[in-house]
Amino acid sequence: MKSVLLLLLLFISVRARSQSVWEERIEFIEAGLFIHSISIPFKASNGFLKLNRLPGLRVGASIPINDNKLGLAYRPSLSFYHQKKLHYGWHFNNQFALSYLKHKQFSPEALAGIGYLHTFEDAALYKIDKGKVNQKRDWGRAQFTISLGLGIGWRFSKTSQWAAFAQHEVLLQWPFATKGEVAFIVHNRTHIGLRKFIGANTLND
């Protein structure tokens, strides 16, 4: 995974110009909330809005690779969530996004990528030390994810620097519990949030 991250960082640095990366390369930054579930969305026995103890949080950015009608962009993001009775999770995701009609007010998107997930158990952990049971520190577990998603972005007006977005994403988490012969589990996330475009960025008619 480290080699993948290094390659992605190298790719970005080679494409970046000598001008400010903030002004010239980043298309927008975004922040949003998401509902996280390991069940089919809207079908959980405890109700859709109760799948998280709290909504998950995500921040990210979009770095365009081309500026065509079918726009391709690299989108790194960092998120945190609490899946009750399972774990807490910090997730760094590397995705590539295809945006159709990216210079229009409504722009559907398809996303795919790989990420790094670090989880902490939603329960106390114990160990046996000299015949006694003691609570032990949870350093978390390193895991990987493969993600696929569909979404839509909506600019508030042709000249607005703000946009709303909605996405649904499926994550494959691996390895999950190899000792229990459960190699991976599937997560679902439904996101809503806002984007702030950087610099002069208007829409076409």
C-alpha cells in the first residue's frame, strides 16, 4: 500500500506546475456527512438513520487530470466514522472520478479507488497476564479498501463557487477476520455535502 501511495504522490507532483498548487491544480475542496452501514441501505433492522452512532465525516479535494467533457480527476479524502457494535474507523481513500458534463450545472459522477483503513474495536480488549485478566491498549488494525461509487454534483448557479453533492459508495474491507474465516466485509456509505471551487471557475451555457 505504501508503494501505491508513493506512486500517486509522485504522479501529482509531476503534473503540478511551478505556480501555487492551491490556486492552479486544486479544482475544489469538499466536506460532508455520511451514513455508514454494513447492511443493504434502507433495509437495516434498526432503521437507516441509526446505522451510525454519529454521522461519519469526510473532507477531500479534487485535482483535475483533464478538462474534457468527460473529466477525469484524482480525489483524495480523509474520513472518520463509528460503526456501532463493530469499530471506529479512520479512512484515507484514493479515488479517481469520471464526471460527465463537468462544466454544466448538474454533473453525474462515477468513482473508483483504493484506500487505507485503520480501525479500533468498539469494545474493550483484554489479555491474560500471569493468570490475571487485564484490559489492553487497542492500537487498531491496518486494512485496505476497494471502493466504487456513483454520485451527482449540483452547482448553485453558473457563477457560484459553491456546489452540493450526493454520493453512494460501496467499500470492500480486507482483511476483516481471517482467523474466523471472514476474509472481507462490504460497507455502504451514503454521502451529502458541499464543495467550494477554487479560483475563477464558471459554467458553460
